[in-house]
Amino acid sequence: MGEEFVVLSLAPMLIGVFAAVACAIPGNFLLLRRQALIGDAISHVVLPGIVVAFLVTGVVAAWPMMLGAGGASLVAVGLIEAIRRLGGIEPGAAMGVVFTAMFAGGVLLLEQSDTSSVHLDVEHALYGNLESLIWLDAQGWASLADIGALRGLPPELPRMALTLVLVTGLTWVFWRPLKLSTFDEAFARTVGLPVSLIGLGLVVVAAIAAVAAFDAVGSIIVIAMFICPPAAARMVTNGLEAQVAWSIGFAVLSAVLGYVLAGYGPLWLGFDDAVSAAGMIATVSGAILGLAAAFGPCRHRSGVSASAP
Amino acid sequence: MSVELVTTEANREDRDALAASPLAVRGLTVSYGEKPAVFSLDATFEQGAMTAIIGPNGAGKSTMLKAALGIVKPVSGQVTAWGEDLEEMRARIAYVPQRATVDWDFPARVLDVVMMGQYRKLGLLGRVKTKHMQTALHCLERVGMDGFADRQIGQLSGGQQQRVFLARALAQDAELYLLDEPFAGVDAATETAIISVLKDLRGLEKTVVAVHHDLSTVAEYFDRVFIISTSKVAEGAVADAFTQSNLQKAYGGRLATAQMGALG
Amino acid sequence: MIWDALTLQLGYNATLVTIGAALLGMAAGATGTFLFLGKRALVSDAISHATLPGVALAFVVMVALGGDGRALPGLLVGSALSAAVGLLCVSALTNRTRLSEDAAIGAVLSVFFGFGIVLLTVIQSMNSGRQAGLESFLLGSTAGMLWQDAMVIASGGAIVLLLVAAFRRPMTMVAFDRVFAASLAMNVPRVELAMMGLALAITVVGLKVVGLILIVALLIIPAVAARFWTDRVGHVVISAGLIGAVSGYAGAAVSATAPALPTGPIIVLVAFALFILSLLTAPNRGVFAVVLRHRRFRARVHVRQGLLALAQGQPIYEGLTLRLMRRRGLIRADGVATELGRTQAGKALRDERRWQLLRSDPAYEEAAASYDGLTPLDDVLTPDQLGALDRELQPKGVF
């Protein structure tokens, strides 16, 4: 049991956890800034990004694809901002215009180019392939101390771990400006904070987390983890620090429980095949949000003027 | 200033006025769309005084303040603080925004908000020490909100929220305090508390500028007025500028409904 | 080939689908306008993603009952039911908890979609599911469509369009001004429910053609594009309907010409091209027009301020003001006023003095309200009034 777990489940589970947490942390701030759907937009434009990267380089490799996806998310954010400002269009509609058009472009490019020889399709971008990221070189828990075996870890694992460290580090360093400018942008400006730059930085960090995560776990988890754990945490506590902590907890719980249910749940019910882990992780995060919405101690709006402009 | 100006004499005098003033604007025009909300304002706020910015609804009171602080971008105009570029002087300026501009459902306690006032002292990663906490608690005490430090901000009344904002400004330990409608929709106890804090500030040689809408209290609360109705109508000591004819110019027929009793 | 397609000569099914797509696009453009004007454009994104579990469950149920899991009407009923549940979740999260609507939309779309993917993998492992082809609902596919399916799409498109036409008045009222609509004793929640119902119907009909990821584009892009051309609600609705119809028609027709041209993306890209055209070139709200107008406006402000300063002997601090005045020959390079500059400065000052006088005179109350520092007084007063005002100015020796 232990050996099988290390070989088959340890790496994907860790990757799932890292991806979930890396998305949930910036998700807290996006949620409070009413930009929760930025995650939705970014994860849709990942597809054209990787297709263009493939057409340019001719190979399906992680780094070009991530660069392509990152480039596409920056283009998307820039376009959304341009349409919002130049056209005076509300942000939701501007987002809807940009990400659907870019996604459509991605699908068309994909259909028009010869990708029959490589594994590149819409489904992959949507739900990733978490289950296939196994650690073949492992012989059991002892392999964790074996350099040779560690080299055989799927490269997604160190990449996702690095992303998580980066996201956590940046959030920690810029905690105060983030909190201040999210709560009271006008005041933050008078204190001398570069408010627009902070907003852009947050979106870029979110894009980095999304791009690193989609390759391993697909877009669905990315959108779900940007929103569901922070939203659930918001209904459990009234402090920002506590909210971020809870959201990390919910993200870990969704990833672990979702992975286990996807892999072993069907077996317990008497079926042979596992179901999509990415889908199940999103489903579990939704169940957690549902419970928090029904029973969370802080689920109701507080305040005499809860509506912000 | 790279260009030589039209009248050097006027220019030199104006430079002196700018240098003496904690906040001054020249030729400030702000527009949302194609109609200026504020047109070609010159204002020179006086050091150590309490000035009320008054004018009818939609006259550009708040807009003027926001543009002076760089919160909205003007079409034209320049702003100086103590004769210098505003950005250099940020540390000496405290600001109390309108209460309705933030989401009070934000996950923060009263103390968190007051601590935000000490951002410039703490910086990105500076450790919060006991003295910072004490400063924050002391500022809460000055506005009569001690005992609320751990309260979620959404659970406060409107007046209490306004006092928390004032406490945050006090924590900035500034020399110029700019307040946007501090008395709008607050209870009588809060109004008394706020005005006594502001008068204390004046006693300490600080400068206070507040957007104000209640003409009946102008003479009682403030030393000076700046009357605006898109452009400047008058600026000066209450006794000189707060006159029937100036108010008539600014408010027009609306003056009849805007507390004529104020003029006694 | 493309000409054949555009003139509907590619066979009976392709013709039906093309007409259906055009009708659907028109209905979507019009309905989307109501959502967009109510600032709720992305609700449609939650609706469309929430259809997936319904499609999958309907398949499972139909197979379990011994029928054909791929029957389009059954799948569409399933998708409508689960989209309705998704919509209920969005409104429950928004109304009963502290979450804002955008967060509720994101949560519902990702969770429903994730759950739908789980169900799809379940179906793949069922024996009968090997060739279910439910993935085609993600991106839409009209290739090899059955005649019955084409009929469902064409008649579905016609029905939603009729419904939009029937409900257009109350929906226009509510989208334009909720409060006013409510004051007319209109049942606003019910009208909004109808809007959502229509969006849902469009999503369901469009699933097979455009796919659930892209159907939202048909509800958003035409409406946003149309907004650039006109300020009147009724005209926006009609223009959006036209843009949607053109996109649907051209997209479906072009895609019928080759197998590697998927319908959904082509429709969306045609709509996007029309959007970009509108964004840039629309006469009043388009980017070119707005930028040009803003620059002119800024120049007007600066020159006016410069002239007033000149007339009153005040210093001019701003470089832009000086540059603009030099370019217009109002001041010389060394900053001294030219003849023209002095004349115009005098005029500006006289206008400003007239305004000040007018504003302190209760008799001109109404005219005074239009003061903004820029408007020439000649635009506001009749020549007679102007004369009267000048007579008041003269004796006081202001001038």
C-alpha cells in the first residue's frame, strides 16, 4: 500500500495541493477587489497561448507552452483594460469579449494546424492530466531520501513548488500595500502607494499561478481554486489574515479529498475506472463552499453600507 | 519651471504664497467627460487654519479635493504642498475619504484600519512594535473609540466608522489634514467628537481643510472658507468671505433652501 | 465554395443550420443587450458552464431507460435543468451570503463544469458511452448533424427570437431603469426572470452549434459592439440583433465549407471582428472619435485658462498651456502676448465677467446652471439678454 501510494499518488497529490494553494492565495485579493473572474478569463486564454507556442516552436514542451500561456494572459489583461478604458465598457463585459474571442482563436488555430502527431487538445488544457504524473522511480517512502529516485520525479512537481514559493513570498512581502490598496484605494494613493502598479502586480501573480497550474492540473481547477476556497473562507472569518489561512486550508482539503475521491471513490462504489481528478477537486471545493454558505458563522453581509461603488 | 512667465512680479509674489501654503492649486480643471466639474481653480490654503470648502451639490467640492491629492487626474493644473511637488510631501498629509467609498464588509478590525495610517512609518516589512500599537490605540481614544479596537468594521454605526477613519488620519501624524464631508450622515455625538479633535489639531498648529455641506455650522467650526461653484467664488476669512452675496453667487436660488439662518 | 455556403447551396442540413444560427445569433444579440445594460453580462457564462452536468446526467438517464443517450431533445432538456440549478445557486450565493455576484458566477461555473467533467469520465467508462461524443458540446459541432437535430436548432432559434420580440418592451424598461419600471407597477423580478430564462434558452439551443464555452460570446459581443453605435436602448437591441445574426449566418456558412473550420469559433471570431470595427470607428463613442474629442477638449481648457491668466496678468505654470498658445499665435516664443492674444484674452475676460455677473443675479438662475468655464455666453443667452447684461456691466466700470 505504502509503496503503491508513493509511486502513483504522492506526486499528483502534492502537485494538486501546490497548484490549489498557489491559486487560492491571490484569489483572496481578487475576490475582495471584485475581480474574481480574472481567473476565469486567464484560464480561457491559456489555450491560444499554448497553440501559438506550439506553432512557433514546433514542439510540445513545458517552457515554451508556459511562456506562450503567460504571454497570452498578459495580452488578454491588456486588451480587457484597453476595452474597459477606451470604450467605457464595464469590466465583466470587457472580459467576456476578450476571453471568448481569444479562446475561439485558439480552437481555430488548433483545428487548422497539424497536431495529430502530438498530444495537444482542448480537453488537455481544460482538465490537465494530474493522474498521469506518477513517480515511476520510487520504491517506497525511502525513495524520498534517494537522490537518484528524486530526479525521476515529474518535473511538474518542482515547478509547481517553485511557483507556490514565489506566490507566497510575493504576497508576504507586499502584504501591507495589498491590504491597504484593496480596502481603500483612494487613501492608498494619498499615502503614495502606486495603486495601479499593485493591481497589475496582483493580476500578473495570478497569471503566473494559473499558467504554472494549468499544465499539470488543467484550467478547471485553476478557476475553482481562485474563487471557491477564498469565498468559503470569507464566510468563516472576519479577518484578512485568518481568511487567507482558512482559504489555504480549504484548498489543501479540496485537492487531497478530491484526488482521493476521484481515484478511490469509484472503486469503493464497485466501479473499475477512476474519474477525472481535476473535476473532482473542483467539485469538492464547491461542496466546501456550499457548506460554508449554509453554516459559516460570517456568511452574511455586515455593515451599514456594505455596498461599494 | 522651465518657461519664463508673463509677469515676473506677479510670479514672484505667487511663489512666496505657494511656499507658505501647506496646499495650493493653480489653474486646476477636472472633467468627467466633456463638461468641467471644476474649472480653473486657484486656491491657497492657509497654514494653521481650519478651512471649510463649501458650495452647492455638484459644485466640485470633493472633486477639487481628490484632484489636489492626485486621486483623480485633472485636465490641467498644478498642485504644490509647502511650495514643493505634492509627491515629495505625502508623509506630511493625512486624508479622510468619504465613508461611502469603501466596502465596510471588508475583513478587517478597527485596529487594522487605524494601523493602516502608520504605513509610511512601517514600510513593507517593518515590525509592528508596541509603540505602534500604542499610537493606534491612543488615536482611537482621541476620537472616543477606545474599547472598539477588536470590533469588525462592518459592525459599527456610520458615525463610528467616520471616527475610525479620523483615527487613522491621526495615526498618520501629519501636518495637513484633508477631510471629505466628515460630518455627512453622522450622529450628534460623533460630530461633537470630530470637531473637538479638529480644534485640538488647530491648537497644535496643524492645518485642517474639510469639505463641508452644513452652512449653519460654518461660522462656529471654521476660521476660513473656500466657496466653490465649478470655479472659485470666494476665498478668505469667514468674516470676509462667508457673505450673503458670495453665497448667492455660489448657490443661486438654492440658497433659500440651504439654511439662510446661518448668516444670522 | 464560400459563395455557395453564403447563398445556402450546400445542402439541406447546412442550410437549416445556417438559418438556425442566424436566428439564434439575432435572439442572442438582443437578449444579451438586456443583460449587458443591466451589468450582468457574465451571468451567461455561469449559465453556459452549468449546462454540462445536465447534458451528462441526461445521457446517463436516457441510457438507463434503454433509449438512445444521444437524443438531442433529451440532452437539451437536461442541460436546461442543470443550468437553471446553476442560476439558482448564483442568486442564492449573491442574495443570501456576503459574496458579490462575480464571485458567485465564478464559483458556480467552475464547480458545475468540474462536476460535469467528472460525469463525462464516468460516461466514458460505461460501455454505451464509448461513442457518446458528448465532448462536441464543449465546442459545438455541426458536422454530420442529423436532419432532426438541424430542425431542432432552426426551430429553437425561431422560437427564442419570437419570445424576445414578445418581451422586448418590459425588458427594455427594466434594463433602462429598474426603479422607473418598478414605479409603473411593473413586476421587475419577473421580467428579470424572463431575461434569464431567455438567456438560458439561447444557451441550450446554441450548445450543439457554438458549444458551451463559446455560447456566452454570442450573448456578450454583439451587445457590446452595438453599444458603440447608439445611445438609445431600442436601437442597441436592434443593432445587437443584426450583429448577432450576421455573425451566426456567416460563421455557420463559412464553417460548412471545410471540416477543419469549427462552427462556434468562426461565429465568435466574426462577431469579434465586428466588435473591433465598432470599437475603433463608431462615430461618437468609438476610440478614434473619443481620443480626438478629448484632445480638442483639453486644448480648449488650456487655451481658455491661458487667455484668462493673460488678461489678468497672472502667471501661467503649465508647459502644455504655453505650447498650445504659442502654436495658435496667442503668445510669442518669449511668453509675451501677441496682438491676437491680447484681443482674445480681452474677449475671454469679458465673457468670464459676464458670467460672474449673471451668476450672482437670481434672475438668470436657469442660465447660470450651465456654467462650466468654457461655454460662451452667446450660446446660453439671447442677444437681448446679453445686451441687458452688458448694460449692467458698463456703469459699474468693471470694463
